[in-house]
Amino acid sequence: MFTGLIQAIGTIKKNNFGVVVDGCRPFSPLQLGDSISVDGVCLTVSELMNDSFTANISEETLKRTNLAEKAQINGYVNLEPALRFSDRLGGHIVSGHIDGLGEVVSIENLKHSWNLRVSWDDLNFCRYMCNKASISLNGISLTIAEIYVDGCEFSVAVIPHTWSNTCLQFLKIGEKVNLEVDLMAKYAEKLLKVNHNNSISKQSPVINSQWLSEQGWND
């Protein structure tokens, strides 16, 4: 798990076994098997090389994310090590499992922030968009400022600190970005779909005074 608070900007390039990610000094030392968020994608350290690491990437990850394209050009990526139990949860819970790609529609430089507008490639995820909800964009925890076209497009407001300390500063209109919707939204949808007449509901106990008494609770 991650928080969406980026700790370093690195680069990614291809090798014979997957990718090499450089730029991990700010949160070193790493260990084999560590999980690192690379532009929002959870990768596992398979080999260590000073401030770099090697990771294997599956075909599913290459198809669903922008890492294949970035690895071709030694592109910049946002880096975050996995969350520890002692860490503060300053962003929101990010799993590192990308839902799909988005495309940068516009970038507006305002007086005190940047307004970034993005459209979903896969319209199945539009339903999870709502004002002030959280979203992970290239691994960055951001707040949805406004939604358009029933959530198929949305905008986020980016403060100067986030802009200058992440790869957002290198974004171009038309570029693909990794998107992960808020886990809470997907869990809520799943629970709301549970039919009261299915086997799960039938097995669920009714919590009342009789049930409490049977479980050993006394007034």
C-alpha cells in the first residue's frame, strides 16, 4: 500500500528482464522484494544496483499502464516506497494497481496553482468520479476539483509544491497517465450490489437481544 505522496523523481528504462528504475536515493536503502510505486504502479525490487533497482513487468501491466512507453525513452517517473505502519497517511490509500489510462486534455497555469484536465480511455471508470473524491494520477494523491461528461473527464488542482516535486511538471497535452480510483468507491459499489436474498445475506445473523444473549452478552 502507498499514500500517493511522492518521495522522489526517477527515470525508467528497458532491460532484458523488465525495467531498471533509477533515482531511489531519497528513500534508500532498498531490499530485495521491496514494493515501490513507479508512476503509481506497484513494482517489486528483483535486483539492486546502487540507487537503482530492476523489476519484472507482466504483459498485463504493460498493456494497462504508461510504463512501456516511458521505458522506451528513459522517461521520468514518480517514486514512492511502500507504506509502513508507523507512517502518516497524508494522502489516501493507494494500492498501486492501475485501473486504466487517461489522457491529458489541458494544462492551465493559474496564479496560485495548475489546473489539469484529464479524460478516461476506459469509460467504465467514469462512474467512480465525483467532486472532492481522491484519485491517484501517476501515483500522486490528488483531489478531483470538477467532473465533466458524467465523470468521463475531470480536473484536479495542483499546488506549486506538488507540481515542482513530481513528474507533473513534465506533462504534455495528449500524454497518457496512470489512473487508480479510490478503493473506497469500488468497495462501496460492491457492497451495494449485494442482493438481500442471496446466500451471503441468508447466512448473516440478525443482531438483536436474543442473538446477543446467545453469544454470552448479558444486560
